[in-house]
Amino acid sequence: MKTFGLGLIGCGVVGGGVVRHLERNLDLITERCGARTEIRRVAVRDISKVRGVPSDRLTTKWLEVVHDPQVDIVIELMGGTTIALEVAKAAVQAGKPLITANKALLAESGEELFHLAQTKGVPIYFEASVAGGIPIVRALREGLCANHILSLHGIINGTCNYILTRMSEEGLGFEEVLKEAKDLGYAEADESLDVDGIDAAHKAAILASLAYGFWIRVDQVFVEGIRKIEAIDVQMARRLNYVIKLLATIKSNPGGAVEVRVHPTLVPKQHVLASVNGVFNAVAVEGDVVGQTLFYGRGAGPDATASAVLSDVAEAVLHKQTNGGGRGFVSHNLYGKLITIDEVCTRYYVRLTVKNEPGVLAKVAAIFGFHGIGISSVFQPEDHDGDAVPLVMLLDFAKEASLQKANAEIEALSVVTEPNQVIRVEDFS
Amino acid sequence: MKTFGLGLIGCGVVGGGVVRHLERNLDLITERCGARTEIRRVAVRDISKVRGVPSDRLTTKWLEVVHDPQVDIVIELMGGTTIALEVAKAAVQAGKPLITANKALLAESGEELFHLAQTKGVPIYFEASVAGGIPIVRALREGLCANHILSLHGIINGTCNYILTRMSEEGLGFEEVLKEAKDLGYAEADESLDVDGIDAAHKAAILASLAYGFWIRVDQVFVEGIRKIEAIDVQMARRLNYVIKLLATIKSNPGGAVEVRVHPTLVPKQHVLASVNGVFNAVAVEGDVVGQTLFYGRGAGPDATASAVLSDVAEAVLHKQTNGGGRGFVSHNLYGKLITIDEVCTRYYVRLTVKNEPGVLAKVAAIFGFHGIGISSVFQPEDHDGDAVPLVMLLDFAKEASLQKANAEIEALSVVTEPNQVIRVEDFS
């Protein structure tokens, strides 16, 4: 099995995440790539701050990383648009696949970079540049490649979505929530990149370029931030059955012209995007063949970004080593086991039909208690007729086998007149 | 530019969609693949029923398609598990990449087929086999490849989701809604494959196998259908702040064992999956690096399935023609145009702050009317203090330029005491 060398430029919060998760999931990634990967050189400003990388692999000179013959793939995670552009061009010039999470770099210099990459026949991967936790770059480039994109709507700034969600949930004002977001680390000390829509505009430019196949510059994107939203607007929107989101809207008209804009937008409450809350991101894409689709996940943070960077590492490795990238079903767990339904542990909704007489609840509760199953909620609606009444319970986590035993015993009670209705509850916890 | 020949086995509803959409979006697909594709041979039971394919390319013998030297890629869309298995094996034996939408085939014979494919070094693509409108196979295999999958929750049967959605929205009973679904074509005459959970179990087996890297058979999946759900359950669930969905639940425990089950499940109302309504599908995936993600789209139908099949065609073409599948930014629209914000046409929410005196609404409405902007809703809350009162309007579609002109004139009115609050409305229509 071959080993490919990775070179990192920048090893701050995101770079640290890449180092940590690559080490942690190395076996998995190796099996899925069909090749080993190793971080062989890392360039940083301050060597003393890096963890998880042997010190003899550290340097303060990025050129050493790019030109190290042991480095096959270059990963640019330094941010900024000046030196980062030099790094990116040097890697491509050296014939080394480039992975970048730098949305500002691509939104400003994408056209130049991809032109160079095409000339040199070197791939550039950038899944992490837009919504790291959502594989939207791949979705547009591959999964939806047979589609003309009719529209794309994105909640692509987690800070703004957090602020608007809090304003909506708590009825608070913008300034108040902004302060809270800063205290919690969801907003930067200088909040303007986020709340004025600039970060979202960078991402919108990249998504629009991908969707429509020509480069759209950030200065061509209409931007309005969320500072102007007041508590009363959130409240009025709700009364009208809408929620307010900072939305990136990208659309093409029948003539093929494209609009790209980022601004606060009322979204109908019943639309899936309206339930995208907190720091989460989502991108809804409508294709002329596939219809409506939506992709949801974390937008930022070292973990989500590392997931995207590492998926690009896998693709770059595939590019380096195969003659066509055959990527059928790759087995990586030959000793997998299955849990049977009996062993499943979940919560339950149980609806009993019982005789309307005293002591019923005690009998039922005793049986659940005997089997170690807790009852978290009991509910008996008042509107019923006849002798039999419904009794609804939400149970705590229990093994299916225990639940089934308890259920059988309860059904055998003379006060229970019909089979119990049992439905499993999923809390996604 | 090279041309690759496609051979179709089966050309019913799904095959017809593939033929139609490939023809319609051929330029786009050609540019994105960097190669031409052509349907060169089609095997069907009844030649007279096929449209869109020249008759000299039709045959009733599938072996002729597989062994035609003009056919480079075989697409199996016939369904069933007996002859389809022969077709799949013959294609792989012949060294031709296989594309299939056949979930039953993979769920029953996947292990055998992929073993053969691995031996022969021939790829099998199956994006269309699970939720055609959601590129979930790619997401698991590529976008999330650096992740151990902690859990996967899927609404993966559109018929069941339609029925449960209608029961929830209208308070109707199962039998009543099933009849309606049949009348509308959302359920088959024999509904059991869908409502008894068998179709979802096939898909769950494939997703679980992909997520955990070992083959899980359908008979290892716990299945419970939705026939048992009564109107009262839907109603009680709602009172408890849940909705009932037919959910596929796939999880691994810390020891690496996997559970796979399909059954009606209460989902918290505030979870994104709870807003997945009607015939739509969604798959929520939690990875150990990326955290929570969700993918949403149409599950079935000729269009969504064709989108998935054609994305696999692009991948197969890439496999055939490149030395590593470099797939950077592919330009396919050199003459793209941008719409400026002025030309954008959308709906608006406008909140005015006006003096509390008669005739204000008439003045404002006259200005909007002069600029050809319709008012779809006016709302003036009663609880206000002072002379200035809020006046909220939802406007019909209007060009931004017109809206801005009207807005400026309204702000110049002496009865308007503060700048208007203007927010765009997105109805996703």
C-alpha cells in the first residue's frame, strides 16, 4: 500500500482539527482511500504553538513545505488572501494537488487560480470553503451534475443564524443577542464580517460559480446584513407565519442570467429552511431534473471543517493513485456485527385502552417498574366515551426485550381491554 | 472529445426518464463529463412501447446489449432480482461499469455482486437505488468518508411519509388516506411493499452497509409498517409535541455493533426531520467528525431517479476516460450573465412607522399602485402607544428598482415618521 505525504500551511484552529481527526480516524481513512496518508511538513508562524506534530516536521517557511519532495498534496489553511494566493499558485505550479478551506481566496482569486490549475492539469479541492459540515461542493459538482440549477437558497452564516434564532425564540433585540453570541464564542470580537453578510457573500459567490460554471466575484453579489432587524420585525414575521433568516439567494432566469444576493429574508414557517436553527447551515438546491433538495449541517468550527478537508484528502489521494478513480463499494469493516431489535435501547410511546376504574395506573406502573422501565410522562385525555379510556405514556430508555415482556404482562391484565399501541420515540440525542 | 456508448436494460418509467433527461441536458452533461455519451442499445420486453430511442437500437434480448462492442457502460433499470442479477453479473464479467437503480437486487445480492466487481476491477454505481433525489450514496462514500457514522435516521419511503403527513394534517385515518394515495398515484395498487416497510428495509440495508462497510441483509433488518397507526396516535403524538414518521434507524454502539430497524417512530416536532412532509425523503447522518448533517429530496419518481442515474453515468465516464478523475472547477457556461439587484423580482415585507391619523393607508397604497406593486396583506397591530404606529404590508412580486422608487416616495410623505423597514420574502415557489 502506498503512502502519500501531506503538507499543511497553517496549523491554527482548523489545522489542529485536521491533525487531530486524521490521527484519530487514520485506519478508517486509510481503508477508504486504499492508501496511507501522513502529515510530513507543517508551516506555521509560531512553532511553539503546534500540538500533535513532531517538531522536526515544523517550519516557519511555507515554501519549504510546498517544495518538499516528501509532500505530495498541499493543504492551505492559513487564511487571508495575499500570502495564501502565493501558496496556492506555488503548489499548483509544483504540480501538487491543492486543498483549501479559504473562501475569501477563492471568491477573490478563484478565476485566476482555476485557470492556472487547468493549464497545469492540477486539481484544486475546496469542499471546506463553504459550509464545512455539508458536502455541498460535491453535491453540485457530482450528485446533481445532470441538472441545470434553477435556484439555490442558503443559510450559510452560522453566527447570523444563531442571532436570528435567539431573537425569534426569546423575543430579544439584535444588540442583546450579539453580546450573548460574543460571550459564547459564536461571534467574533469584530462581528462585521458575519453580521454584515460579507462571509455569506463569499460563500454565495463560490456556490453560484459552481452552480453556473462561470466565476462570480464578491463585488457582484448584493449584500445586506442583519443589523437592521429589530425585535418587532421578528414578531410581526411570526404573526404572518414567517421566520427571518439571512438567506443567500441564487437563481437563474429562463434566459440563463443569474442573480446572487445575500440579505435578511422572510421564510415561510412550513418550509424546511425555517427549521434550520442556531449555528446550523443549510443549502436548498432546485435542479431541473431532480426537483427540490436540501443539505443541512454545521457550517464552521474545526470539526466540521476538518471533515471536509479530509474528504478532499481522500479525493486527492484517489487522484494521485488510481487510473480512473474506481470507487465502488469499499469494505472497511470485515467483522461488523448487528444488534437485533431485542437489544435495541430506545424510548417508547405506549397507548393503552383500559377500563375506567380506580387502581389501573398503579397496576400498569408496577409492571413497568418491575422490569426497570421508567415512566417519563402520563397523559389521559378527558374527552372519551364508554367504559374503555385511552391512557398514553412516554417511557424512559428501555431495552426492547424488557419492553416486550412488560407489554405482554400488561396486556394480560383484566383491566386492559385491547392490545397496547407501542411506538418507538427518537429524540436524536 | 471521446464518445461513450450506454446500454439500457429496461426502459419503463425510470428508463424513459433517463432517455428524456439525457437528451434534454446533453450539452450540460457533455461539458461536465468532458466526453459525449450516447444511448446505443436498449433491451425491453415490448419494443413498441419505447419512445425517444431509434427502433434499430431496440432489442428484446438483454445479452445483446451487454455484449454489444458499442456499449461501454451498462445501465440496469429492469427491476426484479432474478434476471437483473444475471444482467449485473454479465456486465461486470464483460468488464463494463454497471449502473443500477435496483435496491432489491443490491439488498439481496449485493455481497455477491460487489465481490465479483472487486475481483474483476469493475465499478458498480448505485446512487439511484436509495432516495434518487438525494445524493446520499456519494455523501457517505465521499463527503463523509473521514467519519465513523454514529447514526443514520432516514425517512426513505415517500408513500408512507405521504400517508402519515396527510393523517397528521387532516386528522384522517390510515385506510382513508391510503385510498386517496392510490387515487393520486402515490401508492401502488398493491401497497404492501411500501406500507409494510419492505421498501424502506431494502434501502436501510444498503445505507447501513455503506455506512459500516459490511453487507447487511434485508432479513437482518427489523421491520414494522404503518398499518397500525391510528388517527388517535397521530393526535396524541401531536399533543406531546411529536410527529409520527416511518423512520429507518441505523446506529453503531461504542463496541462497533450496528442496529438497523424500520418502524413508525415519534419524532420531536422541533427536529428538522419532523418538517419532512409529503412524498419527500430525508436522511440525517451523524458523523464523529462532522457532527449532524441532513440530506433532503425526492425519494422516487422518474425525474429524481434519472438525476441519480445520470450522475452515475458521469462518474462511469470519468472512470473510463481519465487517469485519476481530476475534477476541479469545470466551466460549462462561458457566457454567463448576472442579474443585478435592481432587476431582481421578489415579494416584500414592509413595515412603516406612520402617524395615527385617517387617510394614511390610502396615500401609501396609491404610491405602490402607481408603481404597479400589488399589496397582498396589510396588518396593523392594536397594541401601540404614542402618535406613531406600525403598519405592516406584504407586497406582491415586484422589481427591486420599482420597490425602491415607491419606497423613497413613501418615506417622503409627511405622515411617515421613520425610514421604512424593507425585508424580502422568499416563498420558494
